[in-house]
Amino acid sequence: MEGLYIYIANKLEAIRTGDDGKESSFKIVDMRELKSVPLWRAVFAEFLAQILFVFLGGSSAMFTTATPDAQNAQIIKIAFGFGLSIMALIQMIGHVSGGHINPAVTIAMAVAMNISIVRAILYVVAQIIGAIIGGFILKGVTPDTTAFDNLAVTNVNAELTVGQGLGVEIILTFVLVSVIFGTTDPNRPSFGSPALLIGLTVTVLHLAGVSFTGASMNPSRSLGSAVASNSFDNHWVYWVGPILGGILAAASYKLIICPYRNTMSMEEALQKMLQDENFVAIPRDYFKDSKRGKDTIDSSNL
């Protein structure tokens, strides 16, 4: 029944937004999309969310101390700072743009053909610009000028090789993007909150990876801090690692993990269910009777 409820909710949302419940044919490259107001609304949403993410997440990584106990507490603070931030921001713009807030996620979605190339390019540009602005806002409100050279900059732990750091970022991002595909799969009959689940995933991955690479998993997030701090040591790791991890996650989910390949769509399943004589649906005159009853009540109040 969950699948039915979700399907009906999505259809109602499509009707409310003017789509009349009809799905348009998807094209991986469609320049006509540039004339779409919802597209530019979504691009702005990604831009705004990226500003806030870099500022909120970066703030949690500021003013670190050197004692072991303080470092352990700092890791927990950073993990929950980034995890709760992404949870809040996905809740804020997820219904507008999908709530990517990460070029690695956007590229993975394009590889999986969930979004068009045009949309992916615009999202990534918006995310990059937003991250840089967010980094400079963080710099502007930081009172200690000695911290300007490390505004939550991500870098590979000195005890690790660059290759090891790259591997960590690939694995962390692979897990993150796999969770995103799993929790946002439109064929999945679940009432769970994707924002909460993704936010908790980001928290866990930070707890696991902060000590190794800073657990970026997000090229634009690392870029924003790097530009504001003018610090680009091993910065390429935070582009290659997350993007590669995201692409691997997209391929593995779509080609191997996804249980809905070669199965009927939700609409086909609904139509088949409605043909079942044992299934009770809403009568066709339900809304007419409801409207008639409302009109009677309104006239009696005159």
C-alpha cells in the first residue's frame, strides 16, 4: 500500500505544478530545457544551498585544538555539523532541485541518466560559485585572522600517501551516492525521510573519514574552503576521488544493485492492481457527492 500512496502523492504533486500528471519524454541533451523556469529555480536553489552548506559545515570545523580529547570531540562536532547541515538543506530544496549540493552527486545522476547534461552543467557551475561565496562569507565572519589560511580546508593526512587519500575519498563518496540512489529511488515504496537518512550517512562517513582526508566527498565544498584560504595542497584528490566514487556508485546501483530493473513501472503496477476484483478503490462519484455535500452546507449558512 505504501507504493500506492507514494504514487498518488507524486501524481497529485505533478498536477499541482501544472504537469497534469503526464511525464514528458526524457532527453539526455535538450537545449529547450534552458527556457524552463523550474530549471532556473532549481539552479538557484543549488547555488543558495551550496553557500549555506559551506558556511554551516565549515563553521563546525573551525577553531580546532591540539589535545587528543579535544580532537575527538572536534571530530564528532564536524561530523554532526556537516551531517545535520546537509539534512536541513535537502529538506529545504530537495523538492525544488533534488538537493544535490555536490558536483559528485550531480555528475552521478547525469551518468545514471536521471538528469540531463544541460541541467548537470548548470548545477555544477552554481555549486562551484556558491561554494566560493560561502567560503568567503565564512572568512568574513571569522574573527581570528590567523585562521584565514585554514578555513575548513580538506587535506590528506600527513601519515597517508596521496594515493591512500584518493582511495578513501572514492570509498566514502561511493557509499554516500549509493545511499542517495537507494533512498531516492522513485520505485521504492518507503515513507522514510531521504533528508534524514542522507544526513545521517554524511555524519557516519565524517566520523569514519575526517582523520584520513577531512571526509570531503564534495568537490565544490573543498574548493570553496581552498579558494577562501588560498590553500590547494592535494586539492585534485577532492575532485577526482568524489567524482570517480560517484560514477562507480551510479553504475553499480543502476546495473547491479537496483531491484527494479526489467520490472513493470509503478503506473503499470497500479493499473494491474485496479483490475483486481478484490481491490476496493474510491468510487467515481465520491468527489461529486463530496462537492454536493459541501454546497449544501454552504447554502445552509447563508
